Amino acid sequence: MDKDELFMKKAIELAKKGLYKTCPNPAVGAVIVKDGKIIGKGYHKKAGTDHAEVVAIKSVKDKTMLDGATMYVTLEPCNHYGKTPPCSIAILNSNIKRVVIGMLDVNKTASGGAEFLKSHGIEVVSGILEKECRDLNKIFITNITKQRPFYAMKAAMLLNGCISIKGGVSKYITSTKSLEYVHRLRSRYNGVLVGINTVLMDDPLLNCRLKRCGQPKRIVLDAFLKIPLSARIFGFEPQNIYIATTVSSDSNKKSILKSMGVNILECASTSDGIDLIDLSKKLLEKDICSVLVEGGSRIHGSFLNANLYDKVHLFYAPKITGSYGAFNVIGSQAASDFSEVKNLKSYNCKKIGDDIIIEGYF
């Protein structure tokens, strides 16, 4: 590993400290090096605060040390005025003479920092550990390039793919340790989404019940506003609940829900219910950049058929039963040809308690 890769790796480790906390911004880390030693470092903590480059520059107490130094940053410095001034100008004014970039910015509004710095005589190198830097920001890249949230499928099932036993009973399929892991997942995503049938059958809270964890927005797809006003979900932070419904659903019930502090998203409809493309647009407008889709079966089928899933978290309990009368994890028509089957590009398997979890990306 050469020195550029070595210091970029340090910047990546810093960026990881901001993971899941910076939406709608990317997670970024930066280190400043002079004579082979790190003299400054920083990472972006949350939207609206200083970017990693500025944090790193500010961390250097003796600013004369910046003259002729090299900055390593995981993402191309921004070149526009947003909630904060351009990082490209901050770098230029610092007298840093070389900038090493992990990946160029996919956001055309903020990109251009590399060319700006080059045009002002600063040496710029890009593409160092680019894959690792892109992997850091799969959510951000999806938001920008696909103009929608990053969607992850979460499902707990028996070995044969059943998510319930007879009658739709689905609680306690996996272990307590798996449940704890699910709560950690919830804290990492901006939103947790279920369909109305899950609410009617399980009456879930959908919150994170670990200490000091972030709370996701809770999203329910309910085209006809069947949700009971007595549902447990309304007993916890109603202002962070989003009910996605249609324009034609019960206006009186919408008013009642709004008076409770609940957010109503009026979406276009399709023959299958909520238009997921319109929903995606509305969620991103609310800065809900990543969503953990917890089901049920019909919801998973709809998202999979619409090619909206980016990642999976699949929990398998070492148990099995017959499938008649139970629900399968994917409630949609099976592929008629293997060319239509969705393939994971990468995945890993691990054991949690007695369960096995497969996590991977499409």
C-alpha cells in the first residue's frame, strides 16, 4: 500500500464515524499531511455543520503548517454555496498545495471542486481507493443517481422462506439476538416501512428500543386508510409517523390523523395500491434518504417487482414447517424464466445466536 492509499484509508476510517448521521449529505472524512505526518483531521458529523475538509483545516492550530501540505479527502470537495460555503475555497485559502480525492462527486450541483482547485494551481489526484469510498456512500449515490431513497429489504423467515405459520402468525420466528440486531438496523436507516396488513395483524411500534439509538421515521402504506386510531404506533412520537395513502381516501380520517401530529403523504395510486415511484419522490423530499422495508409479503413483492430494492437483510431461523396456510416472504408472481430472477451482486453470511443472516446488495 503506497502512502496515498495509506492516508486515504485513514480518511475513510474518519468518514465511518459519520455514517447514518449525515443525511441528506454524504459521509466524508479528511486528513491533512505534512512531511509524512498527519497534522489535521476531521469528518462531517451532520447536515448543516462544517464539512470534513473545513473541520480538518480548523483542527490545525498553527495555520502556517498548512502551507504546502496535502489533504486526503474521501469525496471531491464541494464547489457551491449550500448550508455552508464551498470547501474548494476553504482549501484554496489555506495554502494546501495538493489534494488527493477518493471519489468524484456524483451530485452535479456540488461537484467541480477538483477542476476549481486545478485551475488555481493546486495538484489534484483522484480515484484513490475509489471503490471503498463509493461503498461508504451507497445511500447518497442512490439518492442522487436514482432520485429516490435507498431501500433495504428486511425479512425474518423459516428455512423454507415462510414468514409465518398457519393463520399469518409471524411473531417470534427468530431469536432475541436477531431482534436486537434488527433494532440496530432501524437506528441506521432514516425510515422503517410496513404495509397496512402488518399493522392490522401485528400492531407494531416500529421504533428502535435500544439505549441511545436514533429513531427512524415510521412509514405505513395504507391506500384506503384502514389503520385504527388505536394502533400502538400512534403512542410514540406521532410527528415521526408518515401514512402514505391516496388522494381519494377518507378525508375526515386524514384530518383526525393530522390533528394527532401524524404526517399524511397523498400519493398517486396504481392497480396494486400506492404508486411506489411517487412515494419515493415524496420520501426523498422529506430527507428520508434510506428506508428499511420490513414487509409484509405483499409489500416485499411490490418493491422487488418495481426493482426498488438495493440491499437485503434476510434472517433465517433453523426451523421449518409446511407452507400451506402460511405466508411466503415474497408475495408476488414467481419468475417465468431464470433470466428474470434478481441476483445479488455481493453478499455475506453470518450467524447471530441460532439464526443465520444473509446481507447483500443488488
